[in-house]
Amino acid sequence: MSAFRKTGRGRVDASKVINFTFDGKSYQGVQGDTVASALLANGNHLMGRSFKYHRPRGVLGAGWEEPNALIAVDRGKGRVTPNVRATTQEIYEGLKAESQNRSPNLKFDMGAFNNAFSMFFPAGFYNKTFMWPKSFWDKVYEPFIRNMAGLGPAPDADDPDVYASVYGHCETLIIGAGPAGIAAALAAAKNGERIILVDENAQMGGSLLSTPSIEIDGKPAGKWLETSLKALAKAENVTLMTRTTATGYYHDNFVALAERITHHVPNAEIGKVREALHRIRAGKVILAQGGIERPLVFNGNDRPGVMLASAAQTYLGEYGVAVGNEVAVFTSHDSAYQAAFDVADANTRIAAIIDVRGTIRDDLIMGATERGIKVIKSAAITKTFGKLRVKACEVYEPESGNKTKLNCDAILMSGGWTPSLHLWSHSKGGIKWDADLAAYIPDAPNENAVCIGACNGDFGIAAALSAGHKAGGGRKTYKTNETDFGTGLVLSSLPSYLDSSKQKAFVDFQNDVTEKDIKLAVSEGFKSIEHVKRYTTNGMATDQGKTSNLNALEIASKAVGKPIEKVGLTTFRPPYTPTTFGTFTGYRDNELFDPTRKTPIDPWAEANGAAFEPVGHWRRAWYFPKEGEDMHAAVARECKATRDSLGIFDASTLGKIEVVGPDAAKFMNLMYTNPWSKLPVLGCRYGLMCREDGYIYDDGVVGRMAEDRFHVTTTTGGAPRVYRHMEDYLQTEFPELDVWLTSTTEQWAVIAINGPNARKLIEPFVEGIDLSADSFPHMTLREGKICGVPTRLFRVSFTGELGFEINVPAHYGRMVWETLFEEGQKYDICPYGTETMHVLRAEKGFIIVGQDTDGTVTAHDAGMSWAVSKKKRDFVGKRSLARPDLVAEGRKQLIGLLTEDSKEVLEEGAQIVEDPNQPIPMDMLGHVTSSYWSESLGRSIAMAVVRDGFNRMGETLNIPMPDKVIKAKVVKPVFYDPKGERLNVV
Amino acid sequence: MKYSAISLFANALSGHKKWPVQFPDKEPKKEYDAIIVGGGGHGLGAAYYLAKRYGITNVAVLEKGWIGGGNTGRNTTIIRSNYLFDESAAMYDHAVDLWDGLGQELNYNLMFSKRGVLMLAHNVHDVQSFQRHVHANRLNGVDNKWLSPEECKAFCPPLDISPHRRYPVMGGALQMRAGTARHDSVAWGYARAASKLGVDIIQNCKVIGIRRDADGAVEGVETEKGYIASKKIGVSAAGNTSVVMEMAGLRFPLESYPLQALVSEPVKPIMPCVVMSNAVHAYISQSDKGELVIGAGTDQYTSYSQRGPLHLQEHNVAAICEIFPIFKRQRMLRSWGGIVDVTPDRSPIVGKTPVKGLYVNCGWGTGGFKATPGAADMLAYTVAHDAPHKINAPFNLDRFVGGRLIDEAAAAAVAH
Amino acid sequence: MLFDQAIDIPECLNAEALTVSLMGEKARYSLRLKSADVSAIKKASGLKLPAKIMGASHGKDVTCAKLGPDEWIVIADPVQKPKLDKALAKVSKDFTCSVTDISHRNVGFGITGADAAKLINVGCPLDLSLEKFPVGKAVRTLFESASILLIRTDEQSFHMECWRSFGPYLRDFFARVVTTR
Amino acid sequence: MFEIHCPYCNEKRPEIEFAYAGEAHYVRPTAKEQSEMSDEDWSRYMFIRDNKRGEHAERWWHNAGCNMFFNAIRNTVTDKFVMTYKMGLPPRTDKQIDAARRTDAKEKASS
């Protein structure tokens, strides 16, 4: 049993010894210890180094507010967790903890030279220096600063652990399982509604865990806690969650709970959930988050061994650990006396209670005298001694001017209490300043929520219990034997004889913000707390100011000479405590981050060695490389095979919308620039869609299945937004139309057959359709059967070859594809992917929306005025097409480009100019939108948008590249079979 | 007092008690030659340039809260200028030119860190779009180069370029002159330098009305601290522009959206640069303090609440972990929201308004910080000359009537 | 391989407390009707079209659910298809409405067992308690990034549908949840 | 994440099922009006929005639910929905909005 472990005290199981290491040194703790309590039990207070000055630090607190004792927990490669609070990390067999932000080691840290020169690094110092010579900033200063930066180690490998996220619902969510939260749950449980009670710690009970001497309604606190938790555990409608932090409170009572599942488990298995995010929608939220004790701001208050009084009480009451052999207590609040008494009753010597106040409650004085504790009134600690651990302190009594040196190996301080309003503040609940408490407390709620107990300013266990029961719908009032929690005095600065500039009185321990830093900020004109915070970085450390915000506010308001309300309060934002990225990610990584949509034919493509490209959420076969082929070789082969004989292409990803109803044609007329009324049944037409701004939005072939039914196709990526665009207009602008939209994208697998032998291939499989050229002309469709399944057969071509697009019900898609592919061997059928599709259509000058157009191109710019009805009185985009700048001369227009060197393939996106020798910035006429090697033409081809392009036919333009200038001739963007004869092969 | 290592040393010896106020908090005078509404980086910068470059020193900056408390102090501090269109490139590159050396000019270290901004391409369409940017930037004299996935990895080691990710890295566009700066310092530095030149910085002074004379020209503003006369008023109020313009009877093509950002706990240096990914809608850098600074797109609805929804935070973090799985174990320390004003073409409006003497600088959407010095200078120029500079001339209001929009996002287009 | 939904269900999804199964071939129709005609169409088609939004009816191997104020989905055993094709062809001829065959647009999962609701709540934000989501309720909602149709067919069993290409995503999601817990 | 009451489903549903669809009660000019209106007026229709700080009439689409567009009054400062109502209904009067606000408050109190 280690030196400072008090047998028979605390809730830990002293019989279960647990071994762990800290900075490589082996330690023993017991079941129920945290790293902090175990180290303290071994008499080790030094646990960390501060951020800026690298000052040696011990624990300040015993929980989630801890700013000093940050460690890295090492579970192996990729599983090092930085910045863990030693006060919240439960120990487990084999735990490996490392201190941070020091080198070579915690006891001797080179970085501490900052401390020696700390006088040169006041708040905001970096704004004032590192400016000259200018070049030094990049080369010397910033690298230096960055090397000093950071606390914990950066990750060295991917985190192999997995995370989860789920949704949950309840009528009442209770956050914080101290006396208030538990009492609330007990009362609320009765009405049978779903209740969730969460607590961030391993054990429920809050302050009850560390105050064993308290009796509730005559029962020992421990016993009451046990029976209460048993009762709650039994109740079916109650869910108890420990090791779970409510990290954020969002709109409409939506609360994020982060559950730590394996942080306390020895050799936690990889592949099992480490943390889970519970996204809870609650009818009512009861906040019982308690309060956090405030440090006193005095010279040397950061020496290891100096800690919050309540922390010492917790270490003793919950872990059975004494924080020292001889302890001084420094307070301005009554509550510290109870802490001192508990410590004394555990046979730890109290050097003295130093109270800033002149008058002290009699019962407290009596309690002290009974225990032989000396109380020094109207006094303050003005110095502490010791290097890595406090050895003594200097007590100063202003009235007499006496200074006495007091030996002590720990100092417990209490500057009063701060209600925890973090989640209340997330919920935008109102807050008001309470002068007696010298703290902000809840005002009007913004959500259906209530604060109870200490976080509502109701301190003391009995008060918390009763308030809790009331909030849970009960009306029980509890009685306890606790000494009155009492009141305190909040002082922005404590009496001292030292010049303030000579003092190191810390406010934000982790960020090394001292009282004088805050005064400096104010004196330099930073008068709002937001400014003070940003200028000094107070409250911006990983503890988010849980122990420093209010002290800083006090000091600032005194310095500004305005009441605290006028200086303001920095608003809290999620998360309440730092929360793992993985917890927010949940299951959504890699293949679950976003769905990868695959077509019915995708498995065949994969089995046949396709290379894929992502398009929107889809993955599409890009090209089908044969042994040793790169993309260009494969594409060249695919193009040739298709033009020579037969190509087969999976077009299933094209968006499809069934537009049905008596007003279908009317609706189509409004949605597309083309006219639709005269399109005959079983006819097809290329449709062009704008938004109200008049620019090309989407396109696709539309088939008329019946008078009142259109089969609309969209681009692959455009399908969702086109559907939204249509629904929006239909429901909000044209509700009088009798027409309905149904997305059928995935109802149909679409197989495009192109090439001279297309008809020959499908003929044997088609039933009920006469495929002959005359009875089934280009740009029409038929319904019938293919391979024994129903089909909508389109005779269309995106390649310029004789082509059919075979729509079959999706689940039959693969069967039809494989049947045709087999039969196609006769014709050396060639499967091709999107890249070949792009080349073939470019050879014909067909545009790809989003590549050849970019949201700034109109139908006229694209040379497609033919697709814009002149007769229609209205369609979406019509009015905008008449705007001055859209009809102006010299707009960028889509043209073809042929490079002078036919072997030269332009880079897509390359910019086009008239004079390549002009100075930069150059006057750019436009850019290359599509550019390929055309195997069929034996040369390169390109499309481009060029200023006034239509009037530049025959002109030679220049494309300046980094290493050369490429010349190209402007031509019509139809490179292959301009007459379109190949469509008509019989 | 000039800031320098020497002055720092001297003050240290006197216990840092002699530092002067950086920007005295003034009470408003009766009249000014020009008033800037909005005490963010843009507004303070405009006041500074009015005094410094255009000789108008009798200027007041009116801030409803505390200077730099708006988007200036709420953004992810990314600075870059590799925009596609000539107009945008000129505007943002003017800003980047001014950023360089601004710390020295203001004698206030802004920690402008030229660590490079890398924009990742995750599909063929991204590649085409970014290469178009690279080509256009080259001919515009804006540095921006194309990197292969391996080069991306070499430049940013924590990046995961394995092809089996859901969003594989297919390359990236890198601007080396780009980077980050210390956002608060920008506001404070401009404020301090402007005060030195005679500008009054008036905080907690909300504008509640704009007074106009018989011919409709502005003659002053009603504020919480009373009426203040001025024949020139420059509005630089970001998310609140619509509200201020309403006071002059103007309705603007603006909508205000919440924008979320977050930081991790500080860890030792690992991110050497800024990385942006449009495909997953997220961007990340590491601050001088060691925090990973992460941002994303705007919320879907307009709002002034600065309160972010959980599902967006989940998505931002998941998106970052998708391209940087190595960060999955880091922890979110702080999140916050800003209000960004967005125009129909997502490009700013900087110039004159239909009301004589009323000038505006707004609509920066999510791109405001990087433009701070440029936008400030352009607003100052326009206020001083009652006419726009050639750089901000294209960013006028009339473009929404004529249709000559500057739509970078549309040009980035959409997957086919 | 004639009929191919290209989704296989891993062993891990076949357990006591939780079974996820892929449904076989189904006939599916999307109906968009004017409220005035509904009763007449019910008569004409013999379909038990629920009147209340988010309501569902289960006849012998035919399920009808009302997903929107004017929208119903019909999911039936394939043996019913010829009959339904005929009946609905007549309906679309006689009434102003929209009937669209979406048999192959969707795939269906059966999710049953004590943990069924828990699994669905991993990605579905709705309150699935019996009070808020009683047997027979049918809604279109979300499972993470996938739009789903969710029908409670029993206290501990659900019928979930999604578009075909989202099936593997849901399957993978379910498998991840089960194997990592 | 908001909980939004869909007037068609007549129940509260999570925000992620919905898509924001901009300011409400914006009526598209008829073909005739369009042909007669100036470029200024047209651009006003296309681009000028209230962007109100306070209670804002806006459209939402229950796209992952019943697929219906509807109108809502939402306070853009508090993000609180005051009420939602079906597409096609006229803009809500201050009186109607005020009434909705009061019933909402009542519900809160009773729960």
C-alpha cells in the first residue's frame, strides 16, 4: 500500500492492485483509481508542463476541469491519445501514460527557458515582434514558434479503432448524476416515460462520492446512493449511461452524448467500438451539471501541490488518497473548511487555514478548534516555495504586515464556486449575474430545459436533492447533516505587498495567463472579455476556461472599472469537453462515408477488368484495358471497334424521370427550351433545360411514351437536382397542372449498342418490334421485349453510329448485357467506358453539360439555338435569355479547334489567346473544354469556348503552354461524318 | 510606440506597464468626412487606407460590438488568390500582394504564413476544372501549379492518397503564395495603425438609421450614440449588410447563411499547409498554436443565430477524416459559427450604390478574410473617388440586371 | 442468372436478436392520385389504399402504403403482377392520375428481432418506439445517406426499401454495426 | 438539428429530411408580365430577397419524407419555427403568426 493511500477510505478496491507506467516508470494503483489519484497515492504531484512557459505543474482539480495534468495514453501504433486529463483517465492493467510538452523529460525540460524569459513574452507579445527582418519570419521566427507549438504528440499512423453513432429518443434527458440528477430521475421515473440519465464519470453520484460522512434522511450518503441507483437500474423506462459526456446541446432539444466504451479497458480489442455518439432528441432536458470550484489568484499558485480544496476532498473521499502530509488551506469561501475537516479527520496535518476574510462563521471556527486547526483570518499567501513540489508558503497579514513562512507539501485553495452553464449556454438559455454568488446563473430558458442544483446556483446536497426531485415532477424535500455550504467572497486580487509586475499569479494555468497579462490587455485597450480572451488566450486552452473564465472576468472588470455584466461573458459552444473526431464520424468512414452507387452491369465490368471513374455518387466503367494497355491505347481500340463494327456501353446511370398526366406536355414546355406539344407518341427529342438565369442546366433525350407520358433522361450527375428543379416548379409555380413526376433512374438498366452491326446484334432477341430502318427510324422508340423481358427500346445515338439504347428492368440488366455480349462475339463486340463515349460524342460535336458548358453558357453560346423554341411564350429561362449581357456581341461561344500539328493533343482547360507574346496578365479569349486523340480521324480534336467564336471560323489562335505555344484553327465542332450518314446503315 | 524586439525588451524591464493603448476608444464627433460602418478587418482596413493612401483622415469606424468580433474573428484564416475568372483573380491577387508585408507596414505581426494552399481533386471532373484554373492563373500571373497524387503526398505527408478511399486523391492545385494569418491581429493591427493616422474607432455604436437629404444623398447616420453627419458612408457589415442597406431603403441581392468552423486540441506540428477539398466540402490547416483548424460549407438555411447544427459538424469532421484518416483520434476542442452574406453569383459587391454617397463592400460569402486588404483598399478607393477602381468595377450591382455574373462556382460546374 | 439484385447478405446478419434478409422479386407501383378519385380507384383496382398519410394496408401478398398526400406505393408478390398491370392500366386510362411501374427500382430488406429498431436507429433519426411508430406505420425517411421506405410490419419486424444502388450501402452499414459492437 | 412540423405529414420530423427552398410567396411573373417587365424588375424577381433578421416566410421541401413543398415562418435570429403551412396558402398575417406564437408557448408550458 503506497504512502498516501488511506486504508478504509474512498470507494476504490484496495485489494485489486493495478500496474501502469508513467513516463516509463512503473507505478501501482488500485481498482477505481484515475492516473492522477494513483500518482498522488504514490506521492507524485508533478504531472505536466504548461503550454507557454513550460512550468512544472501538478493536478489542480480532480475531474474534467483539469488544466494541468495532461498526459498521452499510448495503446500502440495509431492508438496514442494526446491531451488526456490524468484526472479522468481510469487506470487499467498495463496502461502506458506519457507526460507532454517537455524534453528531454518532465523533471528537466529545456523548454522551461521560456519561463526564465517569461518577462519578454507577455500577452500578445507575438504581435509586437518577429517582424524584422521580413525574410526572417518565414525562415526563422515562424518555424521556431511552430516547433514550440502544440501540447500532445501528433498522430503517427491511422487510428485503427472504430466508432459508432446512433439516434435515440426520450421524454426526459437528465445530464449529470450527482444528487440533483439522481433525485430528478427517481421522481421522473414514476410516470413511466423514457428517461436517460447520463454522467461523464465512471461512477454515478457526483459530490456524494467524495462526502461519505454525509447522511441523507438519516442514511449514509453511500447507502442512499446505492439504493437509489439500484432502483433506477431496475426501472424499465430508465437508461443509465456512465462514462458518457453530453458534449453539445443543439436546436429543439437535440443533445449529443459521447460515450467512452473502451477507454478504461485493458488491451481493448481493435475492431470493436471505442466511442459512440448518441444523438438524443429529448422532450425535456434537465441539466444537473454541478459547479466548478474557482482557484485563488495569488503569486506562485501554480506550484505542484497547490490544488482546489474540493479536489483534495475528492481524492480522499473517492480514492482514499491524501494529497500531502502537511496541508495548508487558503480560502475565501466557507466550503473549504469542510474540505479541511475531511482531510484532518483522515489524520493529515493541517498547517493552517488562511482565510482572506476577517469574519468567519462560528461553527466553522469551532470545527477548526475541535480539530486543533489554526485559522489565520484576513490573511493571504503571497509566495510559495519549492521547485517541482511546494515545500512552504509565505503567509502575509496586511493589518500587521506580518509575513510568516509556513511549511506545507500541499496547498488547498478555494475562491468560491462557478455554476456549470455550458450546455445551458449551448441551448441559448438566458443567463444573469448573481452578485451574492459572484457568478452567472440561468435566466429564462430557450428550449424546454431546466437547470438544477449547483449549476442553478443552489449549492449544498440537500438543496440539490430537493431541487432535483421537484424538477423530476416530485415534491420531496430532503434533509441532510451537512454543514451549511455557506458563502464566500470573490476578490479579483488578493492582498499582497509585492509589486504586481513581480508576481506570477496564474488565472489560466494551461495557457500561462497571469493576472498581469489580463491587466496588460485592458491597459492596451482590450476592454471586452472577448478581446481580453483573444488577446491573452485566457480560456482558450483544452480546459476551455472551466477554472479561469470567471477569475479573468473579475480581474478584467475591475481593471476596466465596469461591472461584470458590462464586460460580458464569453459564450460557450459545443463541445463541452474535447470530443474525438472519430466519435463525430461514427460509422461513416470510407465506403460508409458516402454510398458508391453501382449499376446492374457494374459486377460484369469489374469481372472484366474495367477501370472505373467516380461520377457523382456513381462509379462508372471508365475504360476496359487489355493486357498492357494504358488508357489511351484502350480508348483508341474501343473507339475504332465501335465505329468499325460494334460497341456496347452501360448507360444505366443516366437520370430518368417519368412525367405523367394530361398536362405533361404543357409542363415539359415550361421546363425545357424545346417545344414538346407536337412530338408524336413514340417519338424522341433532345431536350435542353435552363434555370431562370437562362444558362444551360441539363440535357438529355426525352421519349414520348404516350400523349400523357414522357420518359425523360438527364445527365448522370444532374439527376437529383433536375428532379428537384422540376418538383419545385410543379408544386410552387404550376400547381394547377395535372402532372406527376416519378424518378425511374433505377427502374431501368440502360444498355447502349452502337456501330454498323447494332441492328444485326439485337434483331434475334427482340420480340414485337419491327427494327427495319423505315418502320423504326432514328430518334424514335418502341416498347416490346428483348431476351424475354420487357423493354423500352430507343433508337438514338450519342456516337454518330447506328445506335440503340435498350432500357430493361434493372434486375434483368446483367442478363440482357451478358446475352448480347455473348452474341456480339460474332461482330467482335467491344465493351467501352465513359472515356470512349466522350471521344465518340466529341467527334460528332455533341456537348457534355458540365464540361463543354459551365453554368455561364447559354444554348445560343453552345451553338444550339435550334433547341430553343421561338414560338413558346414561356419556359424557364426565356426572360433571362433576353437580358442585355446574354444577347451582347462577343460572348464566349462553343467552337471546334484543330491543332496545326495534328499529333498535338491540347490540354483540357488550356487558355486561348490571340497574341501569345502579350504581357501577363494576358487577354484570354476562352479555354479548351474537350480535347482528345481521335483514332478514327488519325488526329487530335478539341472543343473550346472562345470569345466571339462563331465569327472566328478559320482563324488561327494561340494556346500558350509553359514550355511552348500551340497554334490551332477555329472550325465547326463537328469532326466526323458531318452529314450523319452513318446513322442510316441498313 | 513602435513595436519591436527592443521596445518589448524595454517594456519588460518596466514591467509592461508603459504599453500605450492600441486603439483608443473614441466618442463620436459631430461630423466626419467619411464613415465606415462595420469594424471588421474590411472596415478597419478601409479606414486605414482612406487615411494612408487617399488622404482622408477625418474618418470614423462604427462598430456595433467589439472590433474584429464578427467574421474577422470567426473564420479559418485561409488566404489564396487562385481564382478562375480574370476579375476574381485580379481582386484576390491584389489582396495577396497587400498581405505580403502588411505586418511590417502596420508594425503589427499578423503572422501571415505562406505555407501554401493545396486544393484536392477527387474525380476526373475536378481534375479538368483545376487544370483550367492552373492554366488561367498562369496567364494571369497568379501562381498555381498542378500536383500529381504523389506530389500532393510529398507536399502534405499526412494526406492519404491510397486509391481505395471513397474519395481518392487524383491530384491537386497548389498555390505557394497562399496560406494563413492570425485573424484577430488583422483587425487590431489595422485599428492601431488607423488610429495613429487620426481615424476614430467607435465601438458599441450600432447604426440604427441612415439620414438622406432632399436629393436622396446620404448626410449622416443615426446611432446608439446619437446622430453623426457625413456625406460619405461606406458599409462593410458582412452578414448584416441587408439590415443596414434597408435603412437607406435599398434591398440587396444578398442572403445571410451560417458558416461553421472548429478547431482540435493543439498537437505538435503535423500539417505543413492548408488543404481544401470541394468534393467533400471541407478544408483544414494547423495553427501556430498547434490546433487543427477545420471549416466547411454553409448551412442550407439563412440565419443570424450563429448556432450550428450537429449533423453539419459530424459531416465536417467525417469529411476531414476521409482524406486525413490519421486525424481520427484527435479531439474537437471548440466550434463556432459566423454569418456570411452570399450573392446570387457568390462573388462580392464592392462599389457605389444607387444612393449618392453610400458605398458598399459585401457579399464575400465564405471568402472574405483572404480578401481583407484588397477589399478594404477598393472600398477606400471608391469612397475617396466616388468611383470604383478598375479592379472592383466589375463587382458592381448592375451585373445582376445585365447578367454579366462572375460565377466561380458555376464555372467549377458540376459532375456529368 | 435472370433476376439479379446483386446483393448478398453476410452470415453476421443472421442472428437470434437480429436478422436482416433480402426480399426476392416484387411488383411495385407508384400511384399518384387525386383525393377525389381515391375511393373509386380503390373499387376499380381492388387495392386497399390507406386513407391516412403514413398508413399501410397488408392484404394477401399485396401491401399498400400512403407516402404523401397524393402518393401511394403498392408492393406485391410477383404472381400478382399480371393482374395488377391490368387493373392499374385501366385505372390510368379512366382517371386523371399517374401510375408508374417501379418494380425494379427498389430492393427490400426484412429486418426482424429484438434489436431491429436499434439497428435502424443507427442511421434513421425517427423515434421507433411503438407509441410513435406503431405497427402498420409506413414512412419515407432516411438511413444516413440513403432515402428509405420504412414499414413496421410487427412489434419487432420492419420492411425497409431503398433504391437498388443503395442496397449494398445499407447492407454494408448493417454489417459494420453488427460486427463492431 | 431542427424538428420541423410538416403540414402534410402533420407531425414533427428531423431537419435532415428537409431541404430549405428559399424565401416564400415569390410569385413567378406570367409570360405576359415577363415580356413586358424591365430588366431591372426581372433581376429584382430573380435575385432580391428579404434576408430578414427576425421572422421570415420561407419554403421548405420535405424531400426525404412526403416530398411536398410547404411554407414556414421561422425566426432567423433564434432559429425557432413559429409555424408551417401548406403551399398555396396566402402569406400569414401578423395576427396569425402571433396566434401561432402563443399556442406554441402554451404547448411548451404544458409539456
